[in-house]
Amino acid sequence: MKCCLGKGELTQLTGGRRGLRLRCLKGTIWVTTGDGVDYLVQQGNSFDLKAGATALAEALDTAEMRLEAPSHEGTIIAQVAVHP
């Protein structure tokens, strides 16, 4: 499923029973899963959400993403902050 987010727009993601892959097609998307770490997913990169997990995703600028079933390939993300 393809989604577009305007700058500052939030969406909640759910991993469901099999997990979920967020693939960033345009822009930069900030993702937090409540694990104390923030992630930046930039154009061309992806983020895998584990089965049963939830996350918030926010577009840092106009962004386009595709939500798909996860694969066994690695993911490319940037860790931005660790909160104590």
C-alpha cells in the first residue's frame, strides 16, 4: 500500500501478525517504536516493524512511503537518539 504524508503529518503503524516493512520512496520519515530509540528513514531506505509491534511515523518533509510485507533482507536506517 502506498501512502503520502505532508510535512509534520503523523500515522500509526502496526506490525500485525507477520510484521511490516515501511519503504521510504520520497522525503524523510521519523519513526519511533517506544524502545527509547528514534529512527530516520530516508528515500530509498526501509524500516522493518516486528510482528505485534506498533510505531509512530512522522514526515519531516513531504514524504511518500510504501507499506509491505517484510522480507529477509537487511534494513537501512539511521539511529538518531537514545533516550534514557
